[in-house]
Amino acid sequence: MSIWLLIVGMGLVSLGLRASFLVLLRGRQLPEHLRSSLGLVPAAVLAALIAPELLRSAATGILDVLNPRLLIGLIAAAVAWKTRNVLWTLVVGLGLLFVAQAIGWR
């Protein structure tokens, strides 16, 4: 029962935090520098989620700059930079990742 209370409690806290911005900022205009900064949040969150997977070895779990995933990630980043196309970035990155796993390159 305590697990369920914890889940519901954390859900209410999360809902309260998210709703507070909507309620407190209703009818107000955010400063331009804050609005432009908020546009960068999704990229920062995505980088924070992906970077550990690129830098951490799947076998040992420690930092490894020779990790094959890092090379694949850099190639995918180059494709993203050159083409500015999310679909091509995903196709190249995931394709290379599948090939690397298929040949046992972990």
C-alpha cells in the first residue's frame, strides 16, 4: 500500500509543479531572453540522455572514449549537421548501430 501512496504522491507533486507554471504565468509575457533559452531545453535534455550512452562502455559500464557507439554517434551528428534532416540522422545512426551489433562490435 505504501508503494501506491508514494506513486500517487509523486504524481500529485509532479502535477502541481507543472500546473504552477501555467497558473502563475497566465496572462503574463515572458522576457525574450527567457523564451529563446527555453527553446534550447529539448536539445539539452536529449544530449543529457544520449551522451552517457555514447561515452559509457556497454561491457564495463565505465567511461570509454574508444566506445564504438561514440563513433556511430559522431557520424550521426555529422549527418544531422550536414543534412539537417531528422529522418536521415535516425536512419544512418540506427543503421550503423544495428550493423555494429550484428558483427559483434560492442
